[in-house]
Amino acid sequence: EFFVFNWVYRHERIFKLSGSVLNSLLTFGAFLMYTGALFSGIVARYDSLPETAKSSLCLAKLALISTGFIVTFSVVLVKSWRIRRITQKCCLAQRHSMWAVSGERGGALMICILGL
């Protein structure tokens, strides 16, 4: 439901400023973690499952929770970096070296790449 709402109003100013793609990724990561928690409940609830099914569900749970956390945390880091860049925009004019700006962008990009 949030994805549809985000898609319909993506051209509104407030949604553009908040980063509608990032909001969708944040919701997707939370959904992955929630699905992993559901798999954990299925394993705990049904003791009669074969061991191969239990181990497969546990691996799926681990993969979903880990991937969801990485996606969600990466989006939070990118959003925090964007807010920092907006609030520090006045100070960028005072910097003399373009390497400093490139280094910060590369650092944020590297965090996202290593996170995935």
C-alpha cells in the first residue's frame, strides 16, 4: 500500500525532497526483515516439518533478515548523508579542493556498495 501511495504522489514536492525511491527501498528492506521473522515463526510452530525443510526455512530466514537489514541500513545512511550535504551546502563554497568533495561522495558510495 505504501508503494502505491509513494508511486502516485512521487511528483509532489514533499515526496521529491524526501526521496521517494529511497522511501520505497526502506519499505522493501523492512518487508524483507518482516518476512524473515515470519519464516522463523513457521519453523517454531510446525515441529512436524522434515529437517530439510526446517534447514531451508532457517537459511531463507537468515538471508531475508540479513538482506533486509543491509538494504534498510544503507538507505538510512544515504538519507543521513543527503541531509548532511544539504545542511553543509553553505560550507562547500569555502572549500578549495575538489578532491575533498569527491572523496566524500566516494566514501558514501563505497559504504552502500560494501553494504550490499
